[in-house]
Amino acid sequence: MKKNKLNVRELVNQYQANCDRIREIADTCEKEKRERNEAESTEFEALCRDNQLLQMKMQVATAEHLRENPNAAEEAITLIRENAKNGKKSEIIFVRDMMMVSDVNAGGIIPLNIQDILKPLQEGFILDKVGLPMPTGLAGDFVWPMYEMVEAQIAGEGVALGDTKIPFSKMTAAPERVGIAIPVTNQSLNQSAGVLEMIVREIMPLSIRLLLNKILFSTEKVNNATNLIGPFAAIAINAAKSAAQRDKKIPAIVQLAHVPTFEQLNAQMKAKVLETGIAGDHLCWIMTKSMEAILEGTPINKDGIFVPMIQNGILCGLPVYTTNAIRKTTTSGDTTTVTEFIGLGDWRYQPMGLFGTIRFIVDPYSQARKDSVDFVLNTDYGTKTIRNEAFLLGQVAAS
């Protein structure tokens, strides 16, 4: 049993070392503003192949351990509680379809099933709602290839076909660290049943999910983000630049009435996106709940039978999803200004993925004077806007 645990620890350490080296290569290329050279590409491909093999080995080891130890989850919780009580660090590592709980000092490791953790992380997330996957455990470049429409040729019998150039684009997302720390008193940890489980399974995933939603839908950069920027923030940031500095490939903000009209949303936003050639299979609206309520009570036409603009969560034939992250609030002195936005986008063109492992440390040292244990979660996410024309942002006029 001990041999199996040590083997898993070695696999995890090698996997993380590979991820760290891949990050070093990516950081060097980004800093020097260049593509990978031949030696770096060879090493990169070897590291990715090695990580795929390591993932398979870890999955096999996890399955074997769970088969032999049906009470592994309880064993892991006991280990964390005992370590916190004795002033020892514990580590929870999430890799693809498994998680491992270990004693940092002793090096032992308990492999478990990860589904209870990643499921609440993805539930309520926009990509999950529109039917798109959020890849996890990525190792290397997050490349999203897109084949554009090509046209076949008509030719007579025996006539050679000319070459058809297939437009092919690929964008690489640069991941950034996302983290959170939650202190819990030792008294609560020891006396309250389920507190530890609730933190790991509910509070931590929820906090990350809220941050990722905010990144995707905010019209401003979130915290100190460099690469984790959603499509609407890119549009708003570009619009704030001078005419000479603006990126012509990023669409302008659509100016909407205080109560947006059906014609504005349908013709100036939906039709505008579709006329670029975007298929629109995953096209949907993003707005606040209050704006949704206003449009549910606003008729499509002023005359005739009352037909609300939003019916059963559908606007202009597209689904509506709500979040307050798209609203912008600014405070100047005693004055607070709220700006409402309505976003439209095909989320097929905004992939987001989790790179490497989720690193979760249960730290009894940092908050020792307060008799608290720190739960610290760190991971790396990446996202990229593949086609700017797949997204539009409408700004609602102030009253």
C-alpha cells in the first residue's frame, strides 16, 4: 500500500515538474516576443507526451487505490484534520480526473475521485450552460483551431481542380494564476462536522467560478489580469483608446436607448454578428437580472397585441443568461454611477481551460496566532478570444 502511494507521489511530482518547464518555455517566448525555436519545440512536444502518459498512470493508480480502499475519502479527511491539529501542512492536488491528498512532510499520498470537486466548479458556468466544455489538466499550449468556410469547385470531366486554400487559424492562450485563501478557526475545524468538506467541495469551487464568470463578462480588467481578459472588457478597453490607437478588428460599442428597443438588439447587434459569417450555434445574450426584468415587461412593438421582448428566457430567438458582472459601477466622491451593458457573443470563440493541477494547501502556520488554519487554493487558467467579430457589447444610455 505504501509503495503505491509513493509511486503516485512520484508521478504527481514529475507531472508538475513538466508543467513548470512548459511554463518556463512559454514565458521565455512571450518575453522575447517570438515563436518556439526547434529545440524548444522538440522539448515541449516531449513534455506533453510524457504528461499524457503520467496522467494515464495516475488514473490507473487511483482506480487501484479506490478499489482496495473504499473508505479513502474518510481517510483523507482524517489525515487533514490530524495534520492541522499537529501543525503539519496538508496538500490536495487535483489532476484531470483525480485528486490526491497528501502529508507534505511525510510525502505519502491518498488518491481520490475528483468529480465531486470539478462538477460544482463548472455548474452555473456560462460555457457549461451553452453546451461547451471547459478542458482541465491542460499541459502546454491551449490551441483552438478553427476551420473557416471553404467553397468547393465545379469542373468538367477530366479538368484538373485548382488548389483550394483552406484558411486555418490557431490562437494560443497564456494561462495566469488564480487563487484564494480562506482562514478557518481550529475550533470550527475540529468541532463542526462537514466544515472541511464544505470548504473543499463548495466554497472554494464557488469562489473560483465567480471569478471566472467575472473575467468573461466584466467590461473591465479583473484585478491584475494580463491575459485573462474576456471579450467585453477587450471591446470596452479598445473603445476608450484614441481613434488612432484602436484595434480596427475589435468592434465598437453599440449605443442603446435607456430601454433598448427590439430593433436595436435584433438589427444592430444580432444581425451585425451574423453578417460576419459567424454560425451562431452558441450565440446568446448576457445582461443583468434587472435588465432582463425590464425587457420582460417591454413590448416588441408599441402598437397591437402586447408581446414582451423576452419570453421564457429568449430574446430575438437567442437564450438570455444573467450576471451582474457585466454591470459597471463607478464611484466619485459621494456619487455612484451605474452603467448597464448588454453583451452578445458566440462562446465557441472564447475557450477557457484549466492548466496543470489545482494546488490546494491546508496551512496551519500562517494564521497560527489567530488559532486559524489557512485553506489556500492556486491554479492556472487561460482564455482567448478567437474571433473578435463573434462578440458585441451594447451600452445602455443613462436615464
